Amino acid sequence: MFSELARVIGEKLSNINFLTLGLLLLTALGSAVVAYWRTVEHKSFRDFFDFAFPAEVILHPSARADVLFWVTKRAMMPFLLIPAGVTFVAAVGYGTHQAVGWLFDIQAPLIDGPAGPVTIVIFTATMLIAYDISYYIYHVAQHRFPFLWELHKVHHSAEVMVGITKDRVHPLDDLMNRIWDGVIPGVCFGIWSLIALDPVEIAIFGINVYVIRNILMMDFVRHTHFKISFGPLNNIILCPHWHQVHHSIDPRHYDKNFGLLFSFWDRLFGTHFVPDPNEDLKFGLMDRDVRDYQSLFGLYILPLKKMGGHVVRLFQRRPDVIAQPQDQSPS
């Protein structure tokens, strides 16, 4: 059952790639139009093009690094990251299904028959919440622990935001994130398979959760220079402008707005920051070697070298007290 579940979810996710891409591009175009309409007084098609694709952003070394990184990473995604994400969620879900079923002597879903629309909606909502709190916890850890920060620094090294900056994530960081995603969402997944959904048919969550999440959080748009706000909805959904604050090099913005889709986690844990609507932000790192991250070597290899340094220092023996030679009594 576990292998069949992973296979079906993988097929579902592969089938929605073009749908997701189309929706994301339409969302990005709409966001560019909205941002332009609010910002520019005298409007023209040429001005809109310059606004949406400013030369100082598109031709920046960081943007070129994003393109190279995106192309090379896309080449390895089908072989590593997508199967890994599916496998870990399915494995934890299957383990939860077996353990809880044995503990409470549940042999089949408590609700017979195919899942109805209400069940699917509730399931999708709970999976969105489970995924989002999982991401928030891991994201905070990436900023708190130097070992994880060396990987996450790849994402924050972008000095301009060009949409595909969203994928400026080290493959190892992506893999570790997907492993962690298997814990909370996986447990939620396994419990639902006991309540109302067949463990194979539950693969519909691949369409509901991931597409809806990608549309709502506007991941492509929030990694651009478009200052999009959702108004009162910002209290629930993290708008692109609030996420852009997270990438800012202003010390006031450090370790703020960790959320992925929902903004209430940051308010709950005291990490939210509300920017001025007209505030200009500068992105990147304050590290002296920030320019080293604008090449494939810097994006793939440098983080691993720095992580290795942390491991070496962790296991090095550093005695707190250096033993002093003792005076020997004359024989």
C-alpha cells in the first residue's frame, strides 16, 4: 500500500505541473498590473514593461545566478526532490495509519464510501495548516542554528528578486525541508486516512493542497519587487510585501515574517513585522563574502564547505582547562 500510495501521489503531482505553472504566471502578470497601476501616475505600455522588468534587476549578477541555478536545479528535481517529498509524507502517513489503527483497533476508514466535497474541503484546510506550521518551525530553525543557516543563506543571498528567486534553495536544504514536511503533514495525512479517506484515493490532496497553497501564497510574486498587499486579509494570509521584508538587510527586519502562507503564526510567536507600504527594501546578505554566492560554485559548493567547518568545530576537542605540569617531589 505504501509504494502504491507514493506512486499515485507522484503521478498526481506530475500531472498538475502545467496547471500550476499557468496559474502562477497569470497571478504574476495580474500582480504586476496591480502594482504598476498603484505606483505610476502617467501610464503607458513602455512604462509598464520597464516597471515589470527593470534593467537594474534583470541584468543584475544575482538575477543571472538565479537563472543558472534554476536551470541546473530543475535538471535534478525529477530524480531527487519530488520523489523524496512524496516518499516521506507517504511513509509517515502510512506509519501513522498503521499505529493509530492498531492502537484504537480501527480496521478501515470510519466513514464508508468515497469522500464528499465537505470532507475534501476540511481535509484540504487541515493539511494546509499542518504544512504551514511545519514550514514555520523549520524556517525558524534555519535562522537559529548555524548549521542550517549555511544552507538557507543561499536563498537569502539574492540581491534582487526575480520570481524564480523562490527556487534559489540549496538542494540539500530542499531535501531536508521535505524530510521534515513528512512529520507533521504526514501524521495529519495518516489520521485522515483512518477517518474518511482511502490511503490511495487520498492522493487528491496533491492537487488540492499544493495547487491551492501555491496560488494563495503567491510564491513567485513575493519573490519579485512588486509591493503587493492584501489589505485586511494580511491578518490571515502573508502578502508578498510582508515576505519581502524577510529578505531585507535592514536590521529591523532580521528574523521577521517567517510564515509561508498564513501570517498568524508570526503574530502568535512574536516574529511579525508590518512594513510601511512605500518602504523601499534592499535584499541580500551582510556577509563580506556575499558576492561569492552569485555563482554556481557559491550556490552549490560553498554552503557545503561552510557546513563542514561547523561539523569540524563541533567535534574538535577543546579542553576548558589546560593541564599544568605538576612539581615532582625529589626522590
